[in-house]
Amino acid sequence: MRLSKLFFLLWLSASFCVAQAPEALSPAQLSITRAQAAIAKSPSDSHAHVELAMSLARRARETSDVAFYAQADEALKQSLLLKPDNFEALKAQTWILLGKHEFSRALELATRLQKQNPDDVTVYGYLTDANVELGNYKAAEQAAQWMLDLRPGNIAGLTRGAYLRELFGDFDGAFELMQMAYDSTPASEREDRAWILTQLAHLEIAQGHLSAAEPLLQQALTLFPDYHYALGNLARVRIMQKRWDEAITMLRTRYEHARHAENLFDLAEALALAGRKAEASQAFAEFESKSLRESQLADNSNHELARYYADYARKPADALRIAEMELKRRQDVNTLDVYAWALYVNHRYREAEVQIQRALAVGVHDKRFFDHAAAIAAHNGNAQQSRLYAGMSRNLEPRN
């Protein structure tokens, strides 16, 4: 009964997709359509349901619409119902857990799958992702290296290696690996290429190279119009250029396409920087309400909420409460930085120093981290260290 109901829903969805012109469909939509056709032909094919789940999860990335994860979960249930504990379905389940930010569960499942099949490259990718998000950087590095050892030059391994190099402060190495990934990605994979171009631009922005970042982002938006990742990064460029109205327009468009609390926070910040106080106040209030509703969930905006309380609402106790809540879930560098800053605004400077040093020890080169480290060092009476971090921050300021 459950299978036949799903088949009917898939038929309805397939009818909608096929009605669109093929060239109007995204890569994920094309994959969804193919998987739906395979299920229509053979409803008992467990692999076809896995393909549908993976395609739906990919559509979630294209659109930033988390509703696709729920649909993917349903497809996986059907696959596991038809063939219990099948390896491919459990792999897909791991990817979906990562997409839903359930990092500890994803790590547990990926570890189990790696023991079951020690030579599966994709599983090592999921181990990399989960460990990065949890702050287990040595384990993440080992998993990423296994990916590249097992299959040299594979795109997923290159992009993960690039992200780790960025975390370790090696921008040149990160750019090199990401460029290699882009060069290996087929032209038909428009969203993948747009995503990689956005990552290349992000690396340029992080170093203050705005003139190098902008054409990469324009190229990404040409490949995949209104792509939420590219819009967010191009808005960052416009903010650094003090072109407030353009940044705000881009961030509004991104929020219309991806109505997540963290995207609303970016819009509120841009409005505040532009001096549009009434609009900023309204956006911040909406953000706070939305963020609080999801603060206990795995997929949350607690980093932004803690920053809001620390830097805008001037509610230090609330900033620390939210930061501590997230620290119990994961101890990656971004969470450590948010926690350090929450301690700082609560005048707990010595503790703040310990936490910001934990983040910086990974090797990360991030202007906000350095600004926080400079302020913390100054309050701890270490003027020389404060000047050092302030100088490192200036080195990352926009230069063109």
C-alpha cells in the first residue's frame, strides 16, 4: 500500500517535470525525472529509489529548499523496505543526514559503512564532511587523503581537500585543488560548476581580492541564474565596495529563493551597514524570531543568533547561552570563534583567549577571527599580540 501511494505521487511529480522543456530543467531535475521513469518502469527496483533520493538531495542544494530532504527520506524508506540495509541506501542516508546538519549521526553511520566497505571513496567523503563540521580536523584530513589515494584526481576528493587547505590557512593550495576540480567537471553539470566557481570566488574574497572574485561569481550566475550561493558571495563583494543598495537587492533576492534565518541575518546586517535603521531593525526582529524557533534543531542559525545578541542586540547573556548550546553539538572553528566572542562580551576575557586560540591553532586565516583575537588580546593586556592579530586582519582587507 505504501509503495503504490509513493508511485502515484512520483507519477504526479514526473508529469510536472516532463511537461517542462528539457533545457529548462536543472541537472538535479533531470536526474529526478530519470529516476522517476525508472521507478515507473520497475517499482520494486531498490536502486532506482536510491537514485531518486540522491537526486532530491541534490535538488535541495540547488534550491536551498530543505523540503527536498523530506522527499529524499521517503524515497530511501522505499528502497530499504524493498531491500533492507542495502549499502547504497545507507550511503544516501548519510549524505542526507549531512545535508540536514545531523553531523554526529552522519559520522556514526559513515563509520559503520566504512568498516563494511573500506574501499568506498564516497564514504570517505562523508567521513571528511562530518568530521570537519564536528571539528575533528585530523580525522577529516585522513579521510580526505584516503579519497585521493583510492581514486587520484576525483572531483569530490579535490573539493574536500581544497576546503581543508583553506581551513589550514593555505589559500593557494586550496585554489589550486578547487581549480583542478572545476577543470574536471563536465560542462553539462551546470550547478556543480557554478558551486565550484563560487568556492573559487570565496577564496579570493577571503584574501581581499575583489576584482578576481567578481568575474567568477558573474560566471556562476550565468551558468545558474539566481544561484543562492553566488548571490550571497557577490553581495559580500558589494558590501566591501560599499555599494549598499546592490548588496541589499542581491540579499533580498537570495532570501526570496532560500528563506533561511541565516540569509535574513545577512540582509539585516547589510541594511544596518547602509544606515537603513528602521528596515534593519525589522529584519533583525524577524530573524531573531525565526532563529529562536530552530535553535534547538540540528539545522539551525545559532552562529548568527549568537552574533546578533553579541553585536547588535547587546544581550551578552543570551549570546553566551546560544553559543554554549551549539558548542555541545560541535566544536569546529566557527563555533569556537562564536563561543570566544560570546565569552568576550560577557567580560570573561581569559576564557575567551583559550577558545579563540583553539580556533586559530587549526591554521584558519579569517578576518573576523583575527579581529576577535586582537580585541581579546588587548583586554588581556597583551598589546603586542593584539597588534599582531590586527595586522593579520588588515592583510585580508579588500585591496581592489
